[in-house]
Amino acid sequence: MPKMKTHKGTAKRLRLSKGGKVMRMKAGHNHFRSKNDSSLNSDLRHPVSSTVKKIVKLVKTMTGKNARG
């Protein structure tokens, strides 16, 4: 059976941390940020984690990272 292809959109948007969390960036940080509060802009700079097991399993399958390492 051939290898599964990596879902490139998922691989570009999400990454896995060493602890197994799915890290993603929040939406809305590309343009029109000058009218936002500075604390909101600061929050948009940092990734957000998700530990929901169903999502983590799906992302691992789609990105081709079933084995940690």
C-alpha cells in the first residue's frame, strides 16, 4: 500500500509541540491591525494550543507525523 500524502494546508497552518499539543496561530493578524488595542495585537503574535485528543489524532494523521521525533 502506498504512503499517505501529507495534507499541505494542514502542515503549513498547524504544528505539533513536543508534549503532543497542536499549536496554531489566531486569525486576524494580517492587516487592519492599527485600529486594534496593543494588547490584542500582542496576543495575536503568539500561538495557541489545543489538547483535544480527537483533533490531535486527526492532525497527526494529516501531517504524516504519527511517530514522535
